[in-house]
Amino acid sequence: MPQKQKKHSLGLRPKILLTGGHAATPAIAVVEEIKKRYEQADIYWIGSKYALPGARATTVEYKILPELGVKFYPIVMGKLQTKFTRYTLPLLLNIPISFIQSFWILTRLRPDVILSFGGFSSFPVIFWGFVFRIPVVLHEQTVAAGRAAIASGRFASKIALARSESLPYFPKDKTIITGNPIMSQILEVKPKDRIGNPPVVLVMGGSRGSQFINEEILKIADTLIKDFKVVHVTGETNQALLTQTPGVRYKVLSFIDPRRMGKYYEEADIIVSRAGANSVSEIMFVGRPAILIPLPRTYAAEQEKNARFAEKNGGVKVMEEHEVNPERLLMEIKNLKNNWAKISEQIAHNISPDVDSSQKLVNMLEVYLS
């Protein structure tokens, strides 16, 4: 798709507000595209500073977006939990606080347009945007829409969907299929024509890490490194599980800057991962054989549906948590190794539905900036 002319040359300085939760990689991709078109754009982000209730680990958005010139405005995390925990009441009480904080920030900023990537932290921002008559574009990244996105849909001016499977959740008259934004350096990752020696297994648990995957990989680590090199991204809250690494072929990282993720995809031969929407989009694009272990108990089985979507695309083995044990997981990784050439050839020419998603999404924003 041809790119529209940059409007910074006309002296325009748009004010664009982004918001959402667990959306760092698509946000970075969109910021990259905005900056291509508007060198002088003022870009803001409203979201949570902390990744989990009660944890000190900060969100990827808080870490990375300010380095891209995005002004970050933190608000408390308010949320309705489906399962009662010690955080249920504090999160419930945080909801009115997040509305008050969002009101004052929007009163001060008065952006030209709001782009939301969903999540509970985005809802009060979208609500006040609607009240202040600021155009709101909502982007839903998953195959099954989240509760916050569904609730926000009625206040959005336009809704962009990564997958057509999400259409039943939103009004069709204001909905467009755009795909899921992918960062430019991941778009540069090329298919591999041969497996590494030794093959590299990249293990990921999403932006927070996965205690379940960490524990299961540790059980087979000593055996795994006889045939593979392992790069294991634990998440900052889970790193303590891996204080004793099995050997020189086992590399442990608590966090990878998303802007460096292309390098790790480039090196990987096989991927073991959760099935968050953004990870699935990237895995499908880079075309590496993968095992996806969806997080259970997500709303509307969101991660399982993401994983099954990737499975249909090819090159992916889906394992639900109850199917995972050390022997089975090791067997499936070795199966991918033994059939690597055949699988890679089958998926090498797949066309990702997300290649030009960033451009499509910024095109939607431009309608409200002209």
C-alpha cells in the first residue's frame, strides 16, 4: 500500500494519545509509523506503570515508550476480577480513581485523536474521550475480544480488528479489519533455509513471563541442552526460578527490549511460547516452527483461540496445559526438530495478515487529523 504524504511538511503538529494494557509491541509499531509521517507529532500514552497488582515490575510500555519520545502518563490499574484474590477489592476501588486521573489528564492534553489497544486501563480514557467528543479508534488484537474492548466499542468512533473472528463482538458499521501491527525490525526477519547446529529453542511466556512454562522447561533442561541451545525469557517476576542454569547452552533473560526482539527471532529455529495475540502475530510472521501453550482461564478462551488461529496457518503445535508433561514436551520439541525442513518449507510462503497493519491503523487516525 503506498504511504500517504508526510504532513509535517505542512506545519501540522498532531496530538495523538495512545492507551491500553499489554500492548507495547503494536504500540511501538504504530509510533514508528506515526513518526514516519509526522516528525513533529506529540504522542502521549496513558496506562498502568506496573505489570501486575502488588508487583514492582513495570510494564513494557512504561520502560520503552518514553525512549521513543512518547510522554507517559501513569494511572492506577482498576479491574473487575472474575476470581476472588487479595487484589480483588483494591482493584475494584481503583476503578473510580482511574476515571478521575484520566479525566484530568485528558482535560490537560486535549488530543486530536485517541487510539486504544484495549485492556482495563484504557476504558476510562475511552469514556472521557467520548464525553469530550475526541475521536476514538479502538484496536482489538485478539481472535476473541476482551471484556474491556467490548465495553469500549460503544464509545469508539471506529474499531480496527486484527482478526475477522472478532467481528461478532462489535458493531459492523464502524468496524474494519486491519491486522495486528508488527514492529519494523521484526518485519525484516527472513525465513531460515536450514536449521542451526545446534538448533536454537526460544522460550517465551509473554510480556509477564510464564511460571508454568518456566517450570516445565526446567524439568527437561538438562536433557534439552544435549541437542539444543536454549534462550529462555523468564519474565521479571519469574526469574528466581532459574537462578541455577543448566549450562553454557542455556541462556536466561528476564526481559528483552521489544526493539531487540528481531535478533532473537532471527536466531531461533523453534519457539515455545504462550499464545498472547502479539506473540502469535510475530511467530506467524517470522515463520518459525512453534509450540504454543495457551494460558488457560482467559476470557472467552482468548489465548486458545489465538493459538488455534496460528495452528491453521501451519507450523504450530498447540498444547493445552493439562497435556503438558516433561516427556511430552520434550518429544514435541524433538518432533519439530526432526521435521523442521518440511515444516519450514510449508510455511515459508505464507502471507501474514499483519504485514501492513501499522499503515492501515495510522491511515484510520489520519482521517481525524486532516
